[in-house]
Amino acid sequence: MSAKPKVLIVGGGLGGLTLGVLLERAGIPYEIFERASVIRPLGSALSMGANIIPLLKQLGIYEEFIDKALVRYTTQVYKENLEIDFVLDSKPAAEMGGYDGYMISRPAIHEILLNQIPPHKVHLSKRVLQIRQNEKEATIVCADNSVYYGHIIVGSDGAYSSVRQSMYKDMKREGRLPTSDQEDLPYSCTCLVGHTRPLDPEEFTELKTPECSFDCVLSDNKPYTWVTFTTKGNIICWMVVHHLNKVTSKANDSFRNSEWGPEAAEVMCKEVRDFPISGVNVGPVSCTREDSDIDSDTNLDKINTGTNNNGNSFHKKEQTQQKKKTRTLGDLIDRTDRELISKVMLEEKIFETWYDRRIVLIGDACHKMNPSGGQGALNAMQDAITLANWINVLRSNDVSDMNKIFQEYKRERYPHAMDAFESSKMFSKIIEKQ
């Protein structure tokens, strides 16, 4: 058997980091290349349960995960007037799978995984411009003119993967790329996501609850659905999905890329900031009223005597009351750092071609799912598990042997990815029609 293959992982998201951790434990050489100058996970949070927790236990990071996650038992679905429409109970699924479901912020799970990887194996500010491969090795060339060599290139760089685009370009030139893989990524909605700074539990009282408060609002007459949920650290994550029609989609075609700039996110923030969310904002306010205006349960600070316009004496009571108002998304947006807010298109597609010679794809690079089902990141991590297992049993660095394990990887993962894709799409249609 030849020496273990060196794996070049393009993309430092959850899929790429999970693969890196597994290869590290298996003693397989690898490096991770991330185009950003820092690994700053955008988005809100993840729901994780029996489909991924066994991996965390095997890696010895389960306790750290539990320490940074909140258990989630229910999902409350509201009408826009904030009347509860129905409640989803996740306890039966937990009993069936053997593990409770948990909500954890993306930065938290990123940090847990990243801490398992030696820093010198993660290269930042590495935008891949060119990919080459031959019978002996694979090469990536970055924008800073740096060149890296290995045996396998893994594209874990998202829906608009540069690795996939390079691979498909070569296959199309050689007449080997299926027609379906030559079509653009379709999308039916856009999404605004973010998570707040740590908040005061006295103001946002749902943060006092030891379990995740997960709330979804279905609009009555607007093409929007919005979600809020609590995570550890007194943080509230939030997401707004805008369901597009054909006219809107066509108008957005010129912006078709994985992430828009901060200006577009700011515009959408202004559009949705008045959308109501569950809970009330509570804060002290001082006021002065006459006796008849004061409720018996009001906290009184001082009582003064005076005379009204009719000459009758009265008592003025200077009091501190709890002022309440309906909470809106704007209350969360204003408490979210702007660099942690992003607006993205929610593309939906399962690609047919997942590998070619020394290149293989995982996560959104080969299957982009609607986030309504909460399956995208978890399927990327499951891709990484399956691929790492097959790389670990690779008997040589020959292209033919690599394609055999890549074929088995796709054979194992494709049905699960397709099921998750269809269920996510169905759930998206359900909430869109509410």
C-alpha cells in the first residue's frame, strides 16, 4: 500500500472542519484552505440530535457541545397576530433516536471543531483560482500565487463552489458533464439571518428558561416567514425567509451569488424590522399619576400632596412602572452586530456529478437544500463522516482506486441527501402557503 493520501480541503465551513477533524484523528495528512481572512460563520444556529451527536461522543467533544447548547423540546408556531397556531413536540423523535435535540449557535459549533485542528493546518485568505490534476497528484493555485500539492481535493466551499466550477469546466470541455449539471442554481426565496449580542435576561425573559425557546411566525398576508430561538450565552438567533414569486426572482437574477453585500442586508433589515415576534420588551419608566390612575400593584417611590384645578386636594404618586410593548424583529436587529447579519439566496439543487478523478465534493457544493428543513449543515457533516471513512480505507493513491471510493461515498450519501432535499422542499412549501 502507498503512503496515505494528502487531502486538500477547500472551504472552512462545518463540512470542511468536520472532515479535517476526522482526518486528524485518522492520521491522514490534510490542509484546509479558507478564502476569508478569518473563519467567521454566518447564519444563526443548528438543531442537532441523534443524527450527529454520536459523532461528537466519538470525538470526545460531546460535553463541550452540551455546555454550549440548549435542549429543544418544542417549536411554537404563531399567526402574525401572535396567537399560537400549533406546537410541534420533538420528544417522540428524541425517544426514538435516543438523544434529545439541541440548538447551538454556528459560531459555537465552529469553535468546538476548529479547536480540534492544529492551527498550522488551516490557511486563511486563500482564494483558490486554479485547480490541476494528473495521474500522480492534484494542485491548487491561490490568488496570492501560492501553490499546494496533494492527492485529493475536496470541494467544501459552498453552493457556488470554485472547486465544482473548475471540475465541471473540464468535464464539459471533454463532453462528460450531464446537462442537468450545466444549469444554473434555482432558488425560490431569500433569507436574512443573524444572532444578537448577549442580552439581559431581565429584558428578554425567555432567556431565563433552561431550554431553547423556538418560535416561528407565519405571516397572514406577506410572503415572509420568520423564526427566533434562544441559544446559550443569552443570545437570540433570528432568521427571516422571503418567499419569492417569478417576477421577484427574475429581478434578482443579476445578484445571483452566494452572499450579497452589507448594503442589501441593511435594506432588508429595514423592510422587516417591524415584524412582530413573541414576547414583550420590558423596561422601567417613571411617571406621575393621581390616585385613581394607579393600580394597586404599582411600585410607589414617593407620595406628594397637591391641589388640582378645582381646588381639591389630591395625592400625586411618583412611581416606577414596568412599561411593556410588543416586541419586533427590529429589537433583535438593533442588538446584532452588522458583520453578523447576512442576506443570502436559498438555492435548491442536487447535483448529479459529485466527483471526477482526484476531486470530490461535499455539502452545499453537491447538494444545496432549503434551510426550512434544517438539514443543510448536518448533511455536510454527514458527508464528511462518510468520505473520511472511505479515504481511511483507500489502498493506493491511484486515480482508479480513488474513483472507486468516491463512487461508494456517493452511493452511500446520495439517497440520504435526496430525502433531506425533498423533505426540506416540502416543508418550505407548507410554510409558504400558510
